[in-house]
Amino acid sequence: MHATMVKEMRADASSTRIADTDRAEMWLTMCAWCERVSLDDRWVEPAVAVRKLRTFEWPSPPSFTHGICPTCLEQLTGRRSRAESAVARGGEVLAPQPQGRLVRG
């Protein structure tokens, strides 16, 4: 009996809240360095993403995956190029770390 009621409740909920199901299955990409979120081909601050997506109204929180935004990628590749140049000249290497910290390597 209980299983039948649960199935009926789910059927009713799914027919009226298809958008909620789509949102619950959505994966958002967050930059592992600066924590901005990819949203509509732009990288925005987390608070902006929450406000635009209205995630507090969702039945369950979105899933996240991590990547790197173009700004952080550019900064890291620039640091890497400078580090490789320093090594070629016999200098000290500073390895890029998440959140923009540099650690002596």
C-alpha cells in the first residue's frame, strides 16, 4: 500500500514539476581556483549564480563539477611560462597552486 502511494505522489509531483527534475539533474561547473561558476557562457561569482538560478527554491541542491575559468587558466599558463623561463635561466621555480598561492617547488 505504502509503495503504491509513494509512486502516485511521485507521478503527481513529476507531472507538475518537470523543471525541478531537470534542475536536480543539472551539473554546474565551478572554477577550482577562484570558485566562480559557469553560467550562460559566463563565469560569475557564486552568489550571482545562486540568485540567477534561484537554487534555494530547488527541491535538492545542484551537483557540481570543477574546472578552470579562462581568467585563471590564463594566469596559470602565464606563471608556468615564467617559471619555465626561470628554470631555463637557472632560477628558482614557484609552482602554481589553487586559490592563486605560490609554493616553492
